[in-house]
Amino acid sequence: MNLCKLLSATTQKLYETMETAKELEIDIQEETLTELMLIDLKLQVEKFGLNTTVIHANKNVEANTGADFLWFIGSKKTGRFTAFYIQAKKYSNKKYHLKHTYTRPKHGKIYDQVKNLIYTAENAVGFKAIPIYCFYNHLEDDTLKDSSYLKGFPKLDVKKERFSFTYSCAYHVKSLLREVHQVRKGKTIYRSSFSFEDVKGLPIHTLFCPKSIEKKIIYPGAYGSFQTSHSILFLGRNNGMRYLVDPATYTMNKLPSYIKKLIGDNSFEQEEVEEDIEEAIEQEDKINARYVIVSYEDEDQQDKS
């Protein structure tokens, strides 16, 4: 059983939870959805015998950095990992509301959440991370049926249950927020809410299942899947997505020490592991997210996908 099936099961469960909440007329907040997703992720891991560790790093840090998760995804056998800094958002009333500013920004004068997220990812200590937005969705059938961008992925299983947890790169979100809504009395007002079609999200499991989006796999693992899908979506566009042509920068062959310890490197004593994790959590220049997740397989992902 691999990470692809794990995420498929998790998104199915998330969809069922949102469906129940809708029937009961309960509006689930993003923070609650995040915690429900993490709970189900851990339950599925135990069921499938996979490896995922979740750390509640700092519940207050998201307000200053624009990150909900720092997620390391990779293969313990090959030693290759990719890190993602993630901001979670909810699909509400058939819209994504993506404009968010901070009154007390952490990084100088970077008030916009999306710019903060990008800065945090690109300036992570010891590695480069890819900044992405993840979206909790409760979609109507017609929303997926009418979506034109999904036609670029003929192998993708287009079911609303599979799209309950999707992702898109932060540079695309940044470009959306630069689009002009209207000019009133000489003042430019930019767009702040967007449709499912605008955001161009893909199911989170496609990060783990490259063959679900493309027959020919150029690069294995999470980075290769991300690169392949976003090259299809944004070919010819310059949104600052330089990681699409720079796999060496965003594929780690050497993990941060605290992550190595989380995946069970036997050369470390238990006391060292606990001390290093505590130090990493206390130092905000190491972990700028509410939760840290490490997901990996003991076998090469290309063989298992």
C-alpha cells in the first residue's frame, strides 16, 4: 500500500465529513478541517502501515508567517525528499477568498499572506521549499464537469470525492491577486475571490501518484509530479515558478537533522531526537508553520506509484 492510496482514502474521508456538515448546516472552519485532515491522515497511516509523523509545532506561528504546514515528502530508500510550505484555504459559497493581509508581519514589510508564504519557503534554513496553497472543497458535480483546465489531464480520475483536498502553487495565487477587479475614482481595486476554474487545483494525491496525471514520468517522486502537472497548467507563463526548471534546488539529498531524526535514523539516541525536535520548534527560523508533517515510503516511489 503506498502514499497514493493513503491520500485517496484521506480525501474520501474528508469529503464525507464535509458532506455530513453540509447536511447538518454546520460551517466547518479551516482550522478544524486542518485538524480533521491530520487526524484522518494518521489513522490511515496506521491502517496502511505507512510512515507519517505529525508535530504540532506552534499554534500561533501561522498568524505571522502565512504557513499552516511544513510537509516533507519523499523516499527513505532513495534519500530524496521535497519540502512544501503550505497555506490551507476553504472553498466557500463557490469561491476561494484568497486576499489576506497581516497587521504585524514577521518579515519586514511583507503584509500579504501569499508573499509571506513565498518568502518563508524560499528562505527556509538548510533547504528550499515549494510554496503551495491547499484547498478544502465541497464541490458540485457541474463544477468539475465544466472545468476546462482538467481536460489537460485525461488520465486523472475526476470525481468530487478525489477533489476534496486540492493544491495549487503560491506563485499562481500571487498572479491571481494582481488581476484588476475595477478602477473606481482613480483607485485600482484588485480581485480577492476566485472560482474553482481560476485556481486550477489538482488533487493532493497527484503529488504521490505521477502516473495518475501523465503516462511518461520524467522525474520520480513529489517534485517530479509537481513539475509535470504545473508545466501542463502554466506552460509559457512566467509566474516566477523557477522551480519548474530547477529540480536540483528543490530535491533534497540531505535532510535537516531534526527531520532525519523524525524518520527514525537509528544512529541517534532517543534523548537526542527529543532535544533536537524541541530546539527546532523553539527556533522559528527552522520551523515556520503550525504543523510539521513528514511522509515517506521505505521503497522508491517510482516503483510504488
